[in-house]
Amino acid sequence: MKISKLLLAAVAAFGMGGSASAADFNLRIHTLVKSPHPYNDMAAFLKEDIEAKSDGRIAVRIFDSGQLGQDPAVISEIGLGTIDMMISTTSNAVQQVPEYAIFTMPYIFTSMDDALAKVGPGTPIEAHFQKVYEERGLNMKLLALGASGTRNMSTAETVVNGPDDLKGLKMRTPPSPMDSKTWAAFGMLPVTVAWGELYAAMQTGVAQAMESSLPGYTGSKLYEVAPNLALTAHTIQVNHTSISNRTWNKLPEDLQKIVQASAIEANKLGVEKAKQYDDELVSELETKHGVKVTRPDTAAFIEVLAPIQTELAKELDLEDEYALVKAK
């Protein structure tokens, strides 16, 4: 019997697929963002580093731009082991890890280097959140915390030069009580919108103001619907790299060490890429996309928020986390 060309092609494709899947372990990494963004740079580093150092025993596939879903759903999938790893902002995980809300408290860190020094490998904060993961039964392991850029304010119509310009604006927030209470302190009206729905929300007026990292703002083309950018640098974005316990427990100890070490190095890269993007993107946004950029005096914003930091920490049951961040 003659074998059709189609069948031969299918056999060849299967053979190539088998070769590509020859690794002992296959890891799927989720990010929510589009490039350019530090999270995708970190994911690319993880793929190259883990595959090389494991001598091909681990194969890594990256699913960026929310291909695997929004963060809260992905965290649930990681708990089940159907997704292996994720790199994302801690603010999108507050539904499952309410303690992460501490990192959305504005002006709690002075710089990205300060943030990494306080949340990085071997710190009390990292140890604290590793314990939180266990206590909350998330069935996932925290590999690393890092810093990935400043978060800044952008609006559809209002040019922001100071706190008074924010009053009455509908402010998009992630599902984070800290964010809602923070922006309400400026007289804004918080509205909860998922990141993947933000473009449409700004376009239709469901929200009139938003805040984000500069790579997130640029990569998702939010400048098209929020063309006024105020460099408030109110938050140093903290990210987490997490892995499913089911996936982690399948890995032999030598491969666990490789994945752990790679995650730590990826976070260092994330900080450097975030600095680079923050510097480069402001110029690009102004010159290529016609974004109106303002540089408000951040002291005026700090003056509004500083008195309520301890109050917010107490109200949201974040006093332990607040003390850890403020500890010298």
C-alpha cells in the first residue's frame, strides 16, 4: 500500500515533535504582558538558562500576552499543576495573597535598587512570603521577588501636574484594596478593571485614569487611549516568579537548584531591563507617539499619602508586612 504524502508529512511532523519533546521535563511559563517588557525578558532568560544548564533535560515554552489567561485564573491553574510557572506583578495576586497589597503602597521604596535589596534573595521579606504561600495552601512555591520598573499615572483627557488634578476622575485599579484606598485619598473614584480589559475601559470612559509600568503602558498601546502621562513614579513595581508545587516536586534536586538559581538571576536582569526601558520609553512615547508627558513634584503626592501609610497598613491587616518593608 502506498503511503500518501499527507501521511508521510504527518509522520515527519510527529517525529520532529517527538524530538522537540525529548526533554525529561517540560515547563510552561506565563506572562500577562506584551514586549517590550522586563517580564518577557526574564522569561526568555529563564528558557535559555534552564535549558542550557540542564543539558536539555528541561524544555521551556513561554506564553506571553496573557495567552494562558488572566493572572488570578493562572494562579489557580498553577496550583493544579496545569501551568508550571509565572512571572507577574504582585498586585495581580492580591486575591489569593492579600499580603502582597503592601507592595502597592505608594512611595514605600525609594528606588528599584532599594526594592530589590529589601525583597530579594535571602531577605526577611522573601522568607515571609514563602511562608505565606504555604499557610494559604496555594500549592505553589515562590522562587523569587524582584523589582521591575516604576508605575506612573496616565489619563484620557486630564493633564496631571499635581494631586488637585486627580479629583473626581474614575481611576482604574487592579483587585487590590490598597490601590482603591490609596487613590480614593486623592478624591478619585476607584473602578476595578482587569489588565486585559483596560484598553477598552479607557476607550469607553469606564475609567478616565490609570497607572502602570512604562513597558506595560507602551507594549499594550495604552498611550492610544490615555495619551497624557504623568511621571509620578508612585510605586516601584514588585514582581514574583512562582512555580507549581506539583511541578517543583517532580524535579530532581539538581534540577530544582538550576531553576531556583535561574529565577534569582532573572530577577537581577529584570531590574536592569526595567531601568533601561524607563529611560528609553519616555523619549519614545513623546517623539513617536505624541504622548504629553508631565513631571509633577512627587513631594506633593507624598505629602498626601505619608500620613495614611500606617493607617492603611493597620486597616488592611498589613502591619507585619509594613514593619518588614520599613525595617533597616
